[in-house]
Amino acid sequence: MTEPKPRAVLFDADGVTIIPQAPFSVQYAAAHGLDAKVLGSFFDERFGEALIGKRDLKELLEERRALWQWDGSMEDLLKQWFAAENVRNEALVTLIQQARKNGIRCYLATNQEKYRTQFIKESMFPGVFDKVFSSADIGVKKPDPKYYRFIIDELRRSQVITEPGDLAYFDDQSSNVESAGKLGIRAYLYSDVSQVEKLLQL
């Protein structure tokens, strides 16, 4: 039996709509002869605070400048970071544009700090999504149920959906899929574009 088409769809960013070969920290470590595991220690609790808008990423980078062995401006480091991961899943983006033309609302639902949120909105996906839901704006990150409740409530207020089951969601992290699914969202572990195409009946 074919599933009914959703009225709206949430798409995760990294691993779904964004598909770089490797995270920037791994690319950076390789290019500068650093230990990727040591550099990975940057992404600790403090970075998590940046993802929910409680810390500024530029300040965190300044505090750990020695770890990155970077002597330039933090603005330039962020430019490198965002450019290195600016790899759109073009096949999926094309499908999203087609879905919107067919009346299906499409949203990006992502854990991001404020600077990359702005880059994603303005440089990566301008005009692609109906809205970008970022943890930096919401103040809580996936897989916290509060993140998904925020989105459900907003889409209900704007009359995009009437119930969570009107909403589909694709993410590459099982913990996020499970959390959203418990709230009634039709959540799927993302595999490929054909999976989305089949659900949206495009």
C-alpha cells in the first residue's frame, strides 16, 4: 500500500542535503599535518553550546587557536570551513524544488551555530527551502524532543500541517529519527534520493 503524500517535509543538512567527502576538521588536519582526533576535541560541550546559541563560534575558535595552529583571522578560518563543506546534494535539491512546485512545503531542520546557519541560508540554499529551522535559532538541538515540538507548533500555527503525521522527515542519524518518530512525525533514516522520490510520489 502506498503511503499518503506528506503535506510538508523536513530535511537534515549534513549527510542528507549536504554531502562533503569529509568534515572540515578532517580535511584541515590532513592539510596541516595535524592529528584529526586531537583536533576533534574542539567539538566538545562548548561547541554544543554554540549550536544552541549560547556561545559564539569565533570566540571558541580564538580560545583554541593553538589547537588549530591558525594565525589568521577567525573570519578567514570560517570561510575555509564553510567552503570546504559547501557540497550540495544536487539530485536531492532538484527533487525538493520539484516537490515545492507540486505544493509540498519543504524545510531544512539542522543543528548549526549562527554563522554557518547564515551561510546555509544565504549562500548554499537561497530560495530552496520554505524555511530553515536551525538549533541556533530555536535554542535546543536534535534529538531533543523540544526541537521537533517547536517545528510542529510553528507549522500548525501557520496551518501547514494539522497533526505531526502530516510531516515527513529525513535524517541520517537514527537517534534523530527515533526522537521525531515518537512525536508522531513520519521519520525516515535517509538512504538516497529515490527513497524521497517514492514517498513524495514525484
